[in-house]
Amino acid sequence: MTERNTATDSPEKRAAGIAASRMVESGMVVGLGTGSTVAYTIKELGRRVREEGLEILGVVTSYQSEMLAIEAGIPLATLAQHPELDIAIDGADQIDSKLYAIKGGGAAHTREKIVSASARRFLVVADESKTSIQLDKAVPVEVLPFAKTLVIKKIKELGGKPELRSALRKDGPVITDNGNFVLDVVFGVINDPEGLALQLSSIPGVVEHGIFSNVDELYIGKKDGSVEIIRK
């Protein structure tokens, strides 16, 4: 399962999260991502619900975002009830100049990808430290426990260096909200994110990987409180 955010306050993350929240209007069904930056979006949407009468429904991507949304007072729905979302807002572990992103630091990337793919418009919120010319961070890969050995073998054949993600402060691997394991795979600089994504998806036992190619807009929070918006 994912861990509750304990990050210290960040003006950059807050600026990005709040700026993206302004794209949400009454009547929308909103995908709510997971992580420290989008937590500011969730809190701001909750404030607007309470103080401005904003009428929205949220579809969450993890138990973490569910708890935050409930605490903020955002009414929740499911993809079964609303299979097409108006907008989804989420964070990223890294995002490049072409708006390819790596996600999955919170082990929620499978549900995050499903929710983002269900939305007409997908916004990512981040601070400047998450931006890069090219992707080079480890790629999280959610795998069926039964298939772990096979997946590790196939990933090594692709040139990746996989490591099973271990749970903090206890023995054993991280278990996702879906009951699976997570491999963190180092590929070095990723020159072809789209191609690598297809190769990972073709491996039997891979539930989902953390390469996202469907970002429509990026909101980058700056240290001075300003926000840069990049659109495809």
C-alpha cells in the first residue's frame, strides 16, 4: 500500500498544485492523483467546495488520495459510475521536454494511468526539480508476484537493471493497492520512451509501467511562487 505524504511544505509544489486546481469547474468529474504536489490540488479543491460552493466529484487513484479527498470534503465517485472524466490532475517523478513522464514513486502508477487515460484532459503538477531534457530516473514496473522472476529476466534482456522495491520500516516488498510487487528499473538515459513503454507492456506478468505519454499540460511551480504552463 502507499504511504501518507509527510513532506514538508513546499511553495513551489503549492503554487503548481493550486494553479492546476483553477482549471476545475463546477459540474466536472475530476481524477485525483497521488503524491505531495497533487495533495495541494486536493486541499485547494476541498477549500473551494466548502467556501465557494464548487460542485465536483472526485475519482481517486490510491488509498492515499482517497483519505486526503475525504478529509478535504470532496465527494467521491468511481470509474464504474463515470467512465469518462473531464480532467485528471497528478504529479510526476520526472517529466521531459516532450512531456513524457515517469510516475510510480508512490506505487500507484497503474491506477494513475487508468484514471489519466479516462480523462479528456490530463494535467501534471511539479516543481522544477522534476523537469529534465530527457528521462533518466528509474522506471517503476508493477508486476504480478507469480511473474516476478520472468519479468526480471525479460527486463534484463532489455538492458534494464531491476530492483524489487522494499517496504520501509518492515521486512518484505512493497505491496501495491492492487496486491502486486513493484520493480524499480534503471535504464540510464531513455532516448525512446514510447518504444521502451511498448517493450515493457509486452512482457507477460507486467501489470503496468510508469512511463506516461498522455500528458496534455504541465504546471511547473517556481521558487518565486510563479507557475510556468507548458502545453502539447
